[in-house]
Amino acid sequence: MKYFFRETFLSILISVALIFILSILLSETSLSETVIVPVTIAIVSFSLLVCGFRISRIKKEKGILYGSILGFIYMVILYLISSIINLKFNLNINSIIMMALGILGGAIGGIIGVNFK
């Protein structure tokens, strides 16, 4: 269980660092604000792919399961934090897509990690 919390924390750190870089790019360049949602989804998926890979390398089995669980934990934490900050507990199409791709990113990372030699 400690691996899930450690890897979830690491994926949050990766996401925060990459979103910070995105915010700098948005403020310092002529990059359109329409890229925020798709790039944020890509960042979350990437960070979960990396950490799904890492956890499945540690466990050495059931990569899809462990990666998916990691993605689910991350997405629940992200949803709760986002809902508390915005004072709204609702789901829209972007949040559903983000949750699905986050879990999928973790699962794919888990599959790659188990099969990586």
C-alpha cells in the first residue's frame, strides 16, 4: 500500500511541475488558452503512465491492475481537491475524459512496466 501512496505523490509532483511549466509558457508566449484542457489531460496521463510503469516494476506482476488502481487513486484525489477549490462537486465531459485517460495512462504504464526487460 505504501507504494501506491508514494507513486501517487510522485505523479502529483510531476503533474504540478509540468503544469507550472505550462503556465509559464502561457504567460510568456502567444500560446492560446484553448490548449489548457488538452495539455492538462496529456500531463496527467503522462505522469500516471510514468508512475504506473514504476509501480509495476516494483511489484513485477499485475501491471494493468496496479497501474489502474494508481490512476484511480490519483483521479479521486484530483477530483476532490478540484471540487473543494471550486466549491462545486459536479462531473462534466472534460472531467470524465480526464478520469478515463488518467486510469488508462496508469494501466498502460503498468503494462509496459511489467513487460519491460
